[in-house]
Amino acid sequence: MNTDTKKLHIEQTKDNGRIFCKLSGWLDPNTTPELIEKIDLKNVTSLVFDMKDVEYVFSSGLRALLLFEKKLAEQNGNILLINVSDTLRTIFEYTGFENMLEPKQ
């Protein structure tokens, strides 16, 4: 296995209270702290994660998404996960995160 696939790459843009964040790689116990550190929710009401290139999400990644959701709710904001693969969608739905998912097309 290519060890690069276990890294997390984060590209984000912030504009007018909205963060758009493209993720690729793995969201696991080693990479989740980096994600939490890099996403600054100050004055943010919308956080969109493009999950197209995310290969797997561990429970630590789920906890991070829940943390973002709770912080945004306190700011009357929301979080949305887009371009989620069927495999990850199943994980999110099974664990009760379906409210963060964009509607299936």
C-alpha cells in the first residue's frame, strides 16, 4: 500500500462566513488533529467538506465532524458533506451522521 494514501490533504477557502474544504486521503487518529487545528470556525456559519477523495473515515474523524457540527450549531451555522462515496455514505448513515450529507443524486 502506498503510504501517501494514509495522509490527509486539506485545501480550504474561506469567504463571507463560509469555509469550503476539499479533503483527500484518510481521516484517522493520526490525521484528525491536523484537521481540527486547521479549521478555524471563528465567524463561520457554513462549513462544506468535499469528501470525493477521502478513502476512509475512522471514529476519530467522525468525532471531529461532530465537534465541528456542535460548534457551528452554537453559531447558528451548519456543516455539509458533499461528494461522499457510497462506502463512506453507509458509514455516515449507520452512525447517525446522515443530517450532514448532501441529498443523494
